[in-house]
Amino acid sequence: MPKTPLIDPNFTYATVTDKISSIVLTRKMSRYWLLGLFLSFALVMALTLCVTVLFVKGVGIWGIDIPVGWGFAITNFVWWIGIGHAGTLISAILLLLHQKWRNSINRFAEAMTLFAVACAGIFPLIHVGRPWLAYWLFPYPNSMGLWPQFRSPLLWDVFAVSTYALVSLLFWFVGLIPDLATLRDRATGQFAQVVYGVLAMGWRGSARHWRRYETASLLLAGLATPLVVSVHTIVSWDFAVSLVPGWHSTIFPPYFVAGAVYSGFAMVLTLAIPLRRFYQLKDLITDRHLDNMAKVMLGTGLIVAYGYMMEWFVAWYNGTPYESYMVLNRMTGPYAPAYWLLIGCNIVIPQLLWRPSIRANAAALFVISIIINIGMWLERFIIVVTSLHRDFLPSSWGMFYPTRWDIGTFVGTIGLFLMLFFLFIRFLPVISIFETRELLTEEKEGHL
């Protein structure tokens, strides 16, 4: 049975270029885009308010206490870092594996990575309590002889996340250069011509330019590939190197990486499905793309389910009463509803993806992707809070209740993410023009 094409075979080079570039150059701002930008900007203003109050009054406005010193901030940090993983995987690993179905989705997936990392970086900064001294985390020459504690996994986070953001930004920008030149040549306004011309860095499409572009892309892909594994592995070490029951586990690194790819692809689907609907991109982001992403979600979801089962098994097998109680507390304690909800969101409902009819249904995939993102946030919340709220001594037990400032800060970062994405759609090509034309050539030659 022949495969569904990755792009409409009736397209030509000119059709592809016109369709993608018109979103930026000629299409007027729709009411839906303006409404989305306005709502997301309003949430950013809420974020600004929450952070301002935090700086004035301190972290006491949050729900964190003793023993739960880590609350929404670290939960949201880990969740946002995970969201960004799909973009790096689509960009780097699938490029090295010559998976051409990435060509129609890699551009906005890479942008999603950058925006998610920007949101993630806010939380460790404001969680330290004195963010104006956050530069102490970096090893710089200073008169006080102050040096970071390099044995701390929190410091490893600083280097891992900053490296991840830098390489992702370079990879995204290098991939944009040929398309920026296309926008430069097609723009009618002088201001747009100058801006896109400066960003295109003198690109003329010569053989020398293409050769250097391909070399740079492969080098950056090679650098980004280990980051897919290393970044969330290092984030997991924030927990795994401790002695806290529920955190001290060797399964955390692969478990966190699989969960990151899981939530990342769910977010890609959450963005791709409305994008193809409102901008009439169904002939570029086809059902085959959605099917492939759903299969990746299904596979990584099974790895996550295996991680849950291994947590139960290890708690029983090692015979430590604290580990056994931690699992029992998650299942039957005060946070049990959140735990069973995450099991339903991350394990039960995604099993619908075994059915090809579900994978071919864009509306069903959109709903499932949102459910998975909710489930993955709940997973991070359960990992952070339930392992802390009942300490070794019953006299040290406590509960974590998020305040309106916790919730407002989290919702505000969602607004920041969406606002950046709306601006990206308006001013930059949301799909790679030259890679889509390359895909069209291979489709017509029957290579795919």
C-alpha cells in the first residue's frame, strides 16, 4: 500500500515559496491572530505583576514552606525544559538520520524550543530568592574570591541549559538564513528589505554558500544531538543525586529524557494542528506528519509507563520502608487524585494512539496532545511535592498549597510562550521554504 505523500505532489517550487512567504509578506493580520496576541500579552502583563510582587515581598508569597522548599517553580522549570526537547530532536537527530518528514515541522519546532527554554530560565532565576545575585553562579574573576560549588547539580543546570539555549539558537538561525534571503528578495517595503537583508547575512544562494551552510548545519546537528540526552539528564540529577525517597533513583535520567520527548512532541502537535487549520497548511503539514508524531508520542509514552512501573518495582524490591511508603503515599495520600489523574493522562488515554483512525483524526490528536501535556506537568508536580511533603519524621510533615502568585506566574509564562510564537508566525517563515522544496523534489522522484 503506497504511503501518503509528505507534500501535495501538485505543488511547484513557486507554489511552495508563495504559500509560505505570503503568511509573512502579503497576508493581513487576521482577527484570530490579533485576539491571540492580545490575550497572550495580557498574560505576560500578569507575569510581570507576579514577578514584581515577588521581588518586592520575597518568595514568601508562594506556597513553599518547610518541608516543601521546592514547589511550582521547579515543577514548571522541569516541564518547560521538557517541552523544548522535541524541537532539538526533530532538528538534529532526525536530520542526521535523514528523516525527510521533519522538513515541514522543524522550523516552528525549533522556535518552540527557544521559547520554552526562555520560559524555563525564568523559574530558577526567581526561585533563588535574590535574583540580583544570580550572576554568582557563573565562574568569573572577582575580588571576594567567590567561586561556584561545582559539585552542585543546580550549577550543572546553569551550564547545561545555557549551552542548550545557545546551540538551539544557532541551529535555528542558521536554518533561517536561506529563507530570510527569500523574504528579502520578495519584500516590497524598504524597511522589510533592510531588516531581512541584514539577517540574511549576504546570502546569494551560490554553491559556496550552500556548501558552507550544509557543513554548518551538520556540525550544529552533531553538537545538538547529545544535548537532547544530556540536558534533561542533568535536570534529573537535581533529584537523583539527593537522598530523598522518590528522587534517589538511577532510572531518572532515561525516564526524564523519554518524558521530555513525550511532552515535547505533544506540544508540537498542540501547535501544529491549529497552525495547519488557520493558515490552510494541510498540504504541507499532512496527515502523515501527524501520524509520525503520534507514533513517536506512543513510543516515548510506553517508555514513561515503564519508568512508572520500575518506580513501583524498585520501591518493593529494595525493601526500604521509606521508598515503599513514598509510593503508597502517592497512591493513597492527600495528593492521590493528582497521581491517578497523571496515570490516566500519560498512560491510559494515549493508548488510543494504537488505532490508525485516531492518529488520522486531527481533532482527536489535538485533544490527546493537550491531555499529555497536562499529565506531564502533573508528573513533575508529583515528583517534586510528594517526595518532600512527608519527611522522615512525622513532626516534619506538611502540605503544599499553591497561592495565586504561584498560579499567576505559571500561567504568565504560558502567555509569554504563546506571545513569542504569535510574533514568530507573523514575522518569520513558519515552515522552511527551501527544505520543503527539497522534499517536493524527492517526492516527485519517488524517493520517499
